[in-house]
Amino acid sequence: MKNLTAKEKKRLKEKKRKFFQKVKKRLENDEDIDEDAANEYAEQWFGIADIDGNNLIDLEEFTEFVEKLDEKKSISKEEIKNQFENHDSNEQEALDKIEFGVALHEILKLLKNDMAAAEDDDDN
């Protein structure tokens, strides 16, 4: 990965923050995030998740990305790893853009289900 200037790092950090806010807002507003929307997110944000810049998302990068989406830590590291492994279709221990999009869709569904379950618990 190329060395970023302080200004580039700040800009990238702000892009990440805005992305995570956008996704969380959609989840909180109970908006559907279908596979097409997840793929759109994957296309837009693959570069953010790809910390080392090798055009693949390894387990460490995927875990870090998911943990930023999941502030309440409702998805275990084991579940994150399972999702990663389930979507690594060519078993290269990394996700390409398409695999990342499908995995992201599954993670977003899990987050949405966890949010709905938490709301149900609050209602009881």
C-alpha cells in the first residue's frame, strides 16, 4: 500500500466514517439492504476495506471492516470468520470484490436481524 499523506489519511478516515454512518442509518431505519445495495456498497468501499491495497480482502481486513459496522459487537469473531470462509469461493484466503459484496450482504442481514431482535427485547 502506498504511503498516504496526513491529508489523504484524514480524507480517507472521513470517507470511512460517512460510509459507516450511512449504512447504520439504513439499518436503524429498517430499510432493506438487498443484494444489489450491498454490491453497490462493496463496489464503493472495497478500497477502504482493502487496507494493504492488494485488491483482495483478507480475514483481518474483513474482520476490522465488520467490527466497525457492528458497534454493539453482536456478531462474534467466529461468525465473522465463518462468513468470510463461506464466501471465499476459490479458497485463496481472501475475498475479491464480488465475494466481498455477497459476504457484506450477509453481514448486513445479520446486523439488521440483531437490531430487530434487540428492539423486540426492549419492547418486552
